[in-house]
Amino acid sequence: MVQAALTIGELAERLGAKKHQLRYALLTREIRPTARAGRAWIYSEGDIERIRAALADMATGSKRTGKATRHA
């Protein structure tokens, strides 16, 4: 599984979101990084797609809770 080590700013830029929007999506959808590497968070590509979907839901006003679960 491919993983990426990104700071919150790098992840926000990659997803075309503002940092506060990204933090809110991570908090409300309970999406956690796989690990940390210094200041960077490590997310799998699947995690990044769940974050992208959460941001899209927020942009459209979706009422889904969308709580993500981690698959080992």
C-alpha cells in the first residue's frame, strides 16, 4: 500500500483545501494518520481518498456522518 508523509499544509494543497477545512474534516470524520514522521503525518492513499470525499461532502452540504474506519 502506498503511503505519503505530508504536513497539514502539504495535504491541504494536494487536496485543494484550506488547512482549517482539512482539520475539521479529519476531526469530524475521525480520520487518523497511519503514523507520524516528525511534523509530517503519514496517510495511505485510501486515507487520502476518504479525506477527499469528506471535503467534497462538506462542500456540498452533505449530512452524512461519514465516519471512516481504518482497515488493517
